[in-house]
Amino acid sequence: MEEIFAPKPKAGEPWDVVIVGSGPAAFTAAIYTTRGAASTLIVGGEKWGGQLMLTTVVDNYPGFPDGIQGPDLMVAMRKQAERFGGQFVQSSVESVDLSKKPFEVSSAGTKYLAKTIIIATGAATLWLDALGISKLIGRGVSSCAPCDAPFFKGKRVAVVGGGDSAMEEALVLTKYATEVTIIHRRDEFRASQAMQQKVLGSGKVKVLWNTEVTEAVGEAKLERVLLKNNKDGTTSELALDGLFIAIGHKPETDLFVGKIGVDERGYIKVTENSKTSVPGVFVAGDVHDWHYKQAVTAAGFGCMAGMDVLALLAELKG
């Protein structure tokens, strides 16, 4: 049954909130703001839905005991936000002006005015620039062991990377896979000593030093990877069921650099709850959360931002 709680603003008036992004954080925030009767515009991008649009079965999102396809989950979240009056624009934000009130958000040649903004643009996985990788994402190639490790019980997997994230991925995978290999292009890890000791001392992880993946091979799913030793130039193959890429993430903050506080890695700084350095601008999800990077935590941060927006709007009304 259709339930509309959030009306559109009148012509020339600002939206109560403009949400930039379209992943779990963005849609959860929209569910809260619309149910709070705040006029809500979601500028979701031409390729909307975030990282879950690239995944297959999601087994760790609460409420789905049999799992749910990532794209199906995002379609359901969008429908729920729209059910309560959220207006969705499937175009990318070109620029934002946070220097004046109301704020301005420009997308596809249209300027939208906003009393508040929620930044929920997420963080993009840095994938390997190697043949076959993009084709096999979701079919053996992954970037999240806590999400996908159970699918590889009793199978052979490898992790690409040398930082703390790669160590964490490998340790999670040792609980499920029969063979775990770390493929690293250097001759030493950059991970903390504590993390290195956990991995190297586990007795369950093999390391291929000075090695790079040149190609991921498989039709319906990953079958093997082609490798090259960057010291002596020798090549080899490694039969695999899963390949986990852990070479980092890039927060989607290019639009906001110089206009809002970001840390040395480019993630938006949180000053209090979901507030940013600019009053009236809030943040939610992987664009500030470099640690957890889970759909359910992103949704939780979206809830926080939505509630913080409603509180501020109530203050502004007096």
C-alpha cells in the first residue's frame, strides 16, 4: 500500500534534505527523513545502488535467512524510500556549493536547493588492472571476505595485497578455505607487525612474494589466475576458486575536497554523530567509514544521519 509522508517543496523552495548517493546509507537515510515528513531528494547517480549492485548473494544482511541478491536488495531499498515520498533522480552530481544557504546541488544541468545535505557517496573498491578481473567480479572475484568467505568453504582462495586489510581478509578466509595464498607484489608487507605475526604465525597461509596477477581466467566462474614474478620475469598459474582483492578503497569525495573536512586518506571527517565540518551537511556510510565497510553498518549510519537531519530541521522551524 502506498504511503506518502514527504511532500515535494513548492517551486523555488529548497528541499528539506538532498541526499547524494544511492547505496544502503543513502536509502536508509531517505526512509527516515521521508517518514519524518521532510521533503527528500535522492540524487543517486547514473549507475545507482553502490557496491551491492556488483554482488550476487548477500547472506549477512539481517532479515533474509535465505540470502538475497545484492541488486534485489538495493531495488527494495529504493522502492521503500520512494514509497514514503522520496524523489529519486538517476543522474550524477556535477557540483555542490556549500558556501551559502540554502546549499546548491547541480546535476544534469539542474540546480537543486537544499536546507540540509547528506553525503552518502560511498567508497569505490580499487580493483586490479588485470585481464579478466572485471568480468569475474561476483563470480569468484571479491573484495570482502567477511561478506563472501562462507561461499568458499573447502575451496582454494588467494588474497592480493600487503596491508592490514589484506591480512584481515586472509585471516577470515582461513576459517573456511582449505588453501589461502597471499599474492604480494613486493618482498615485504606494509601491514602492521601485529597483523603480520597473526597471518604468518597461523601456519595456514602461503605467501607468493614479488608476484603480480596478470590475468583472471574463467567462463562462468573463476578457475585460475596467471602470475608473473616481477623480479625474475617467470610466469606461472595458480588454480583458484576465489580471488579477494585487498589493495584499498577510494572514498568518493572528489566533489567535496576543499569544501568540507576530509582526512589524509580522503574520507570525510565526522565532528559529532553524523555531522561534518559544515553545519547542515551530514555524512553516512563508507564515504567516512574506512573500517567496517558493510552494508548493514552503512544502513546504520544512514539512520543516524536521517535522524540528525530531522532534529536540525525541527530546530530551524523553532
